[in-house]
Amino acid sequence: MIIRDATPDDAAAACAVLRASIIELCEADHRGNPEILGRWLANKTPEIVAGWADGQGRSLLVAVEEETILAVGGLAHPNEITVNYVSPQARFRGLSSAMVAVLEQRAAGLGAREIELLSTETAHRFYLARGYVDVGTPAGKFGAAASYPMRKTLLTR
């Protein structure tokens, strides 16, 4: 498995991973509510995802194994993780952890001393276990159960 910068040609496959992960793995957040899912998925189209891969103030990364995209991560420069989703069939293989590590390295390389994100209910424990702390009051995003503002201090050398 390698993690690399996404290209616009990766958009359709990356979009499919984002959508499947949200629909199948984030049940605790959307609770099967079609209105919440509709709002959450509205910007998960190949055209929009291709735009995220333009490198203009952001990075879009993909984890690839044998030509198949298994995870997608995004960073708004210099220090905000915007997406971190794994394909349902690749869950529990360490891809999300590897992606977060690469996103943190990218942020540090851009001069960030901290990294922040808005976690789903589904991923909240995952981020806590990786050293992130809650930094604000949880609020629903897209009408979902809760979104947790989180932050982590990056190690600098």
C-alpha cells in the first residue's frame, strides 16, 4: 500500500470511497436519515473531488493498493484535516492511521505546529487514541449526531 497525492484522474474512485465510507461506516452519525445523508454527500461528486486534487491551498491524498484506492485523506493547508475516509472493505487494516500520519507530516512540512479537524461521532475515539483532544463544543454538521472540533500538537524537529 502506498499513500500518494491524488490526481484529477483519481476523482471517480476517490469519490466512490468517500461515499461508501459515509453511507456504510458512519451510521452513528447519519442514523440512516436520507436528509442527513443527502446534505453530507452533496459535495462528494467526482467533479468536486477532482477540484480538491488541484493542490491550490490543499492536499488530497489516496491510499492505493494494486491500483485500487482504499482510503482518501485531505488537508487544507497548512493544518486542517478535511477528510479521512476508508473503503468499507479495507476497514481495520491501519489505512486511516497511516493516512493521518501522512497528513500530519504534510502539515508539519508546511510549518504547522498544530493540526485540527472536525471529527464525526464514528471517528471520535479513533482520533482521541491518536493524541487529538476536544477543543470545543460538539455540534451537528449536516444534521448528524455530533461533530467534534479537535486539535493535536505536532512534534517539531
